[in-house]
Amino acid sequence: MRLVVISIGRLKQGPERELSERYRERFDDLGRKLGFRGLDIHEIPESRARDASTRMTEEAAAISAATPQKSVLVALDERGDNLDSVGFARHLGRWRDEQVANTIFAIGGADGLSPDLRRKANLRMAFGAATWPHQMVRVMLLEQVYRAATILAGHPYHRA
């Protein structure tokens, strides 16, 4: 199973990009041993539309266009489920074992994800009730993906 993070907006050079890359590389090293085919990041420019509804619609269309058919879609959304790390690892492990080709993680822009895209998601996931900048969501997501791999591998990184 290939994991793909589709994110509205680009990470500039700096600590967020460095930390994101660190967790992506750690996952790649461990993930291949666990049957994952990699972790890609696809950045989509933010819509320049004047109103929020149009921006979300345009960004959702771009995310949908970048999502392969028959993929599992995970929407990062503040209204989503608050999963613990073990529960998240179970989802990834189950999808891998079911031979899902791609798991797509969608991170919206400043206005969030469109309601239609959220409804299409197989899982809506939150990092608490707070609103986070998309740069921080990406770092937290990549850390949780790496942590999930360590849980699946029985590695001591995760201590509950």
C-alpha cells in the first residue's frame, strides 16, 4: 500500500519541512519492511478565489484529481475522530492487509476541506478540537504515520 499526503499549500524551507522530511524518511525505512510501498507528499497550490466556498470547491477538485481510483481517503478535519496512535495503526494495518492500493491523506488549506470531500472520506481524523495550521498538521500526521509503523513492527518508539 502506498501512502500519499495531498496537502493544500507548500511548506517553505525551515523547521516544519525538515521535521516532515525526517518522519517521511523514517517511515520509508521501516514501512517497506512492513509491506508499505512508500510515502509521497503532493503539494497543491492554494486557490486564489475570492470567497471561501469557491476556494474549498476548487481545492477539493484538485485533491480529487490527484486521488487514484479505489483509494482510501482520510480527511484531516477538526471535526473528525480523535484517534489514539494504536487505533490509527490498526486502520493502516487493516488497509494494508486488505491490499488497499493507496491511502490518501487530505490536508485542506486555510478554509479547510469542502463538505463534499469530507463526506467522501473513509475516515475523518482530527488532532484535537483546535484548529492547526496546515504546516503543523502535516508534521503531526507524518509523525503519527511513522509511529503507526513502529507500533505495527513492535518497535519501542511508541510507549503507551
